Amino acid sequence: MISALYIGFGGFLGALFRSLLVRIIPYSNFNILIINLLGCFLFGFLISKVHDLELRLFIFSGFLASMTTFSTFISELSILIESKSLAKASFYLLAHVFIGLFFFSLGKFFARSI
């Protein structure tokens, strides 16, 4: 039961943080990409630094899972495809996967150097 509270509170804060970032980052088709890449970096950085189970639940299953979002990514990708912007859609998809992997690895690299 207590685990659910850690995840729930982390998710609440992650959703608020994402909402704040959406307001700060000028709207474009790529603001969700920027938020997801930040999440990849933070995940990669923190995965080797955070060992406490409750804190891991709070950060990874709660905060970062709520801050980043696969459903919004798919929705934005679908809009690009439906608008026949296939070059943008392809870039959007590949950027999420490959640049996301790069940012995750970059976060891990920085975490090891500290």
C-alpha cells in the first residue's frame, strides 16, 4: 500500500512538472520530444544513483513515468502522419528512439563521472 503512495505522489508531481514544461517551452510539434528527452536523460542519470526502493518507485514509476508520456508521443506522431507530414513524422519517431537512447546513455555517463 505504501508503495502505491510513493508512485502516486511521484506521478502527481511529474504530471505537474510536465504541465509546467509545456507552458514554458514554446509550442511546436516537438515540445513533447524535448520533455521526453529530458526524461531520458534524468532516467539514465538517476538509475545508477538511486538505490532506495521507495525513492526508485517515487522517481521512476511515479515522477518520470508521469512526466514523460508515450500516449502523447503517439498522439503527436499520429497528427503528423494524418497531416501527410511524413518527413516530420519520421524525424519525430526516429528522434524519440535514437536521441532518447543517446540522452539516456549521456545521463548514465554523467552519473558515473560524479
